Amino acid sequence: MAKYSSPALQALSSPRRYIPLVIFTLIIGHYFLAAIHSGYGQATSMSKLSDSWRKVAETTCNSTVFLPPKPSASSSDSYYLPAQPSLAPSGPRPVIEVEKFTPPSRKANAAFVFLARNSDLAGVMQSMKHMEDRFNKKFNYPYVFLNDVPFDKRFKYHTSQLTNANISYGVIESSHWHQPDWINEEQAKANREWFKDNNIIYGDSVPYRNMCRFNSGFFFRHELLKQYDYYWRIEPDVTFFCDLNDDPFLFMQDNKKVYGFTIALYEFPETIWSLWNATREFIQMYPEYVPEDNAMAFLSDDGGQTYNNCHFWSNFEIGDLNFWRSEAYMKYFDFLDSKGGFYYERWGDAPVHSIAAALFAKKDQIHFFENIGYRHAPFEHCPTGRIHSQNKCWCDEANTFALYCCRGKIIDNALGLFVREPESKDHCKQVKPFDASNWTTAYDVDGFEAKAAELLGGAVRIPTESFDNMGNVGDDDHWVVFDKLHEYLEKQFPKTHKALKVEKVNTYGLLFTWEGSDSSLKPLLLMGHQDVVPVDPKTVDQWEQPPFSGYYDGTYVWGRGSGDDKSGLIGILATVESLLGRDFKPRRTLVLSFGYDEEVGGPRGAKPLAERILEIYGQDGIAMIVDEGGSVVTDKGVAIARPAVGEKGYMDVTIEVRTPGGHSSVPPTHTSIGILSKVIVDFEDNPYPVKLHRSNPMYTLLQCEAAYAAPDAFVPRFRKAIQRSLISDKALEFVTEVMSADRVWRAFVGTTQAVDIVNGGVKANALPEQAKALINHRVAIESSIVDVQKHIETKLAHWGKTYNLSVEAFGKDVSKGKAPFYGTIMASTTDTTAIDVAPVSPTDSDAKPWNVLSSSIRGAYRDSKNPKVADGDIVVSPALMSGNTDTKFYWKLTKHIFRYNHHFASDLYNGAHTANEAYKASGFVDMIKFFTTLIVNADQPDAL
């Protein structure tokens, strides 16, 4: 809301009432001259006028301030009067055909904020139309309109026609909008006269000052905004040039950003001459509000002595409302307000917001939205390169905000990740290793490795295989072998079975509880599983040692389950037995949960165990969980531990085609098998697109590799692209394209589909009446089961229409053709096999469980004899599981679930689930050291 008007009666009683007639006459004359004289049309074109503006910008960017054309003194308070839309009809609201809205799977708690008057309706409608077309028709975020008077019916009617989203209309509290009584009006008026005499834009406007003060300190307090966490400020008469396919609100949320901008300019120094002195006074009073990694260099060229007048143009801003609600900012605004500078001078909300964001946030919490094409006259930002083409931008790439002032501050050295060449280490910060050597040195004594190997080998000798079609416990004799394992565990770990509470859940599920001395601390939960995948009898002769021998050859322990997962089971129990033997008394309760059918999905073991733990501790009653998962990889010249902080979703989809039978001598053009074949080819020829998001743990892993990998691990240009992708969407697209050539990496990041089973037909001379294919899906963490179902539904609707088949997708009739149908095509899945995407565990610097895990991994390897970490250091990065673990049943217990095996890939002789499974004994000792370090670390005061 940039401009204001005199009262309407004044306008009607003055000669200005003839202005519309004069303007109309001039417009008609303009178009007549333009039609008969091409030179006249060129001289007065908008592009010509725009070029004039740009020349002003180019010639003044090297000077102290950017001075737009001087407004006349009388115009600074005038309304902008747009063409008026028709009045709202008095009859019933017409039925308007709108595009069917499909909500995204995940949204932020956010809204658009308009500060506008009723007379701004045409400009508001322009801005909304651009926003809806380019972004919001896909995301459906609500709008909040604010005004110092109620919005009229006409305004509400026309704005509500432009969106399917919710709209709220609010009135600003009088004390938040008007000049406070304590302002000395005589002094303020004298200052306004000075501004007017010196041609300072809006220099004599009180309403403009009201707006700046409101935007600086009150908009985020409005009742209608209290429910939201993020906002996007939109002005009337705004143009959005590009499609926006990613959600900037989610980007802000996922990356913990607090302020986003597109344009940065110099402020008029005359309007804020005392603002910086007031700011310096405030931060001297409250230095604790200013983090070390702030963006002072954006604001000051001399370390904070003076203000260089750079600010983000707040006509566009996407921000965290809770940042403005913070104690630091609220006190800062109140302090500024007490100085009276909003009225004695002309302090704008743009420099106030900019100074606060640069000083009270970390510099990597401020983001330049390079991909948002935006114009609010006279300034414009137009994306360039691939962003411009892919996002269908229609602006001139030359019109980037870099043409305007403050570009040196942005590009050179001021604002952290979005202004200097980004560093991957900033995105892969490592915590200090936790030293538990006083507890782990006991494992270095002679003979311990052999003893540990024998403990593991003894468990391997008990063939606790789980099969896909096993019956329930008590009905199937295959389960009886677990009795032998339990007897073995009781014999080998007597202290554990005596000191800990032991429950058997659903007969063979093992639940151990080591009560801590402080019941107020949430427990640490460690997991493993007792079962192993079966050994195919046809492969027994391929084993170097018998598959259930548990043989220790001095280096490896051989046999099925040595790596997956009896090493985890025995490693945890050996740790607890050792700590009990040395009189360790935990403050924090330790819970151990061992299922017995993980290899077939865990319905009898992990599921009842999770339900029992939930019954005891309640939802979110566990501090953190560690189960099997990622390991340590050294393929890029550095040891990187990769605990999985999330799991992809899982869904098996059966596609079935049914067509009439008959004799093969008179076949149709396409049988059910032929149609199904075309459908399968369509799926395989059109895989799900891979899109790497900065919030994806695999992106963090890539940054860690770029930061710490050996010099020859990446081509220099590609390493630089990885680093630049932190701030550049173009670089991110390039990195994604390159990495997608790696089949394994692509499988971790995107949704995958694999046609695994096909059947149909019964006889060579009989037309097949049905054909089926099972397609296994592993769902990307940014997607969902529902997204995959909608994708399949769309494909089947196409093929149903092509071959005149009725279409049934996941229980819904989505047929597009007309009856009678030639046949039917169906898609189905079962609720028992579908697993939605797991919640991603927090890994930011404030996430204590992640810090405990990371410091334990690094600390345990500092104490390792493994030559791969001879320098005593290791990098820890979050990653993902492409498969699923028993943790899928434990989501309600905690937000902090980590899937990690503390070993190197080279500690496994030949991987898992295959012939010659064997586990290096020295790696097993390292695993025991890790569990010991983790338990001791988590037991420290305030650790979790």
C-alpha cells in the first residue's frame, strides 16, 4: 500500500474533477498519433520508458544512493486510481468452472499477506492473478488482507473469485496504524516540511509513516496472522514472471531460513539518519541477541561503525513470522519506536527488517530467491539461464536485480551462503567426538577379539531362519528354533538376564529394560533382530565355510546372520554385559527390543514389541532409537558414516487387464497380455523424475562428500557445482542431472518402480482372459503412497480410454471411455504391504539426539584400531534407507530414529543375504565400542 489519497469530497469540489476527461482525450490522441506515425509510437512506448528508468539505475548504482524520478510534492499522498472492475452483482454468485485442485502432500503453515485499501482492488487482482497462475493454484495457500478500514463487499467479492484458497479480511488496530500521542507533532511536522522541501519521496506523508511503522512492528501481531508461521508479502500491481514449481515456504521451513528477498537497494540516507546510531545503542545493550555468524558485512563496510544504507526491498519478502515475534526483534522494535524515528524521520520497514535479519539471524538463514521472477515498478528481478527457460519466465533476462545497487554487497563477501562462494562444510558441520575411552579400553586386551568372535559365532550356529509363508507362532514348527537362541543368550549373558527386566512379547520378541536412576529422562532404545534370511539349499556348495558354522578363521566369523543382524543383537548384549560387570549404573533407562521376523516384515515380532513399548512409555516417550541401517563408506578417500535418518515408502501394485476369452485362431488386435505389455512399457519408458531437494538427507551427504572427500574424488568443476547448488537452482539441477546417471544414487533419491512378476494365459490356443503384473515401488521421501496412486490412476485412465476398457484404480472407478467396454484394467494394492514414507529425523545443530549419535560414532572410531581411520577422524552425514527396517512400527515413540551399523562396508566379506556372509571380528569389536560409547554418552546430563 504505497500511495494514499485526499478525501473524496475534496476531489469532487476542485477542478481536478475534469482530470478524467482530459486523460481520456490524451489517451485517444496518443493512440491516433501512434497509428499514423511509427516514430511517435516508438518514442512513447513502455519499453522506451522502461529503458529510461534503467539508465537512471545504471548511472546511479555507483553513487551513494539510488534516486528514482522526483515525485511532485503534491503527489506523495495521492491514491493510485486503477481502472475499476465492475461492482459486485447483487444476484446469486455465478457458478465458475475452476481447475480441479489436488493439494500437495506437504505444506507449511503459511499465508500471503496483502496490506491494501479498497481502492487498490485492480492492482490487488493483478497480483493475485499472477500469483495464482504461477504458483498458488498448485499449492492453495490462504490470503490475509489487512486495511485500516473494513474491506467493502466489492473488494471481497472480486478477490474471492480469483482463488480456491481461504481468504481472511482484517482491520488494523487503530493504535497500530496511527501516529502515537506521545510524538511531538510540532517537531514531526517541521521535519516533514523539510523532507518535502528537499524532494524526498513520501517525505511529507503521515500515512506512509503509519504503514512503515505497522509493517515494522505490528503486522505479525495481527489476530489473523497469529495462527501462521510463515508469510509472503505481496503488494498491489505486482508481476510474477515465472512458474514456481517448488514451495518457497517449505524451502524456508526445511532449511531453517528466516528471511527471503529478491532485490536489494540503497535507502535514502536522509530518511534514516539516526537509525544506525539507535541500532548500535541497542546491540550494545543486548549483545547476546547478535550471533557470531551474522551478516553485519552486508550492512556496514567498516565493521559496524557506520551503515552503508543497503537493505532488502521489503515490497517482496518471504519470512518466518516467529523471527519477528522473537524476544530480540520485539525488544529491538520497541526500542526503535521509543526513539520516534518513524515520524521524526522517515524510517522505512525495509531498512528496519533488513538490519534485524542481518544482525539477529545467522547469515545462512537469509536467502536470495533467485528463481522467483518479480516486478514491482520500477524494480524487477528476472531469473537467468536454465531457470528462465524451465520456469517459463517471460521477462527479459537482462533485467536482473544485479543491475541495481548493493550488488557488490550481495555477491562479494557480505551475506554468507547466498553472497560468497558457498562452502559445503557449512552444510556438513561435525560435532566434537565423545571420549568414552575409560569404558572402551577393556575391549583392547589380548583375547577379547577372539572371545567376541566366539559369542557371535555361537549365535550364528543357531539357524533362526524366517520364511515368507510361515504360520503363526504355535502353529508352525519353524519358530521353535528361537527357543534354542534364547537359551544361548541366557547362558552367555547371565548378568544381563539377572539385572534387567526381561519380557517375552508374542512368545519370541525380547524386551529388556535397564531402569535408570532418573525417571524424568526419556529412555534410549536400541534395536536388533534375531532372525536371518534363509539359505538357499542350492547355494550351500558355494560357501567357503558351511552357512551356519559360525567358524572364526582368525579374521572373519562365517555364516548366515554374522552381518545381518546377529552382530547387532550380540553386540548390544555384550555391551550391556560388560557395563554391568564394571558396575555402570545408568541415569537414563535403557530399553532393548529384539524382533524375530524382521526379514519378513516384522508383523509378529517388531509390531507387538512397538505396541508394548508404546503402552509403557506413551507417544513420544522415547528419547531416541538406534536400529540397523547405514554403515561407513570410504569410496571417496574419506571415511563417512551414513546413519539413515529416513526410509523410503514401499508399495506393491498389481496391474490387471481382463478381456474376453476365445479361440486363438480368431484373435483380437490386442489380447489382455498385449495390452498389459504396452502398459508395462509405458511405465518403464517413463520413470518417475528424480528431483533432489536441499532438505533431502542425500543432498547433505553429497555436500559432506564435496567438503571432505579426497581431491581426486570429484572433477573440480563438479565439486564446485555441488557447493554452488546450495544457493543456485541452476547448479542444483546440473548436480541432479549428473548424479542421476548413477543407478544406485538415483534409487535412493527418487521414486523407483520395478516390474517383478508377470503372469497371464493358460493355453497356447486360448485367448488369455486376464494378465497381471506386479510393480514394486519405493517411494521418495518428498512423495507419498497417495502420490504414486494418483500417478498410476492417470496412466491407467489413458490406457483405458485408448482400448475402451473400464478402469478401476485402488477401489475407484476412473473410467474415461463409454460403455459397453471391451474389458477392464485395474490397479490394486494391499494395506498390509504398503508402507508410507518414514518421518525424517532432525539433524540440525539443535537436535541433541543426532549430536549424541554423531559424537558417539566419531568418538568410537577415535578408539578404533582400524587402519581406515588411522588419523582418528571420521565424517558423519545423514543418509537414507532405500529398504525398510523394523523401525516402521516405532514412529509414534520418538521423532529421533536412526538406522546405523557401526562397521565399514569392507568389514563384510561378501555383503548380506548372499553366499559367504562373513563378518570381520575386529569390526565386531568396533561395534561393541560404539554401543558402549553411545550408552555412556546418552547418559550424560542434558545429553538428550
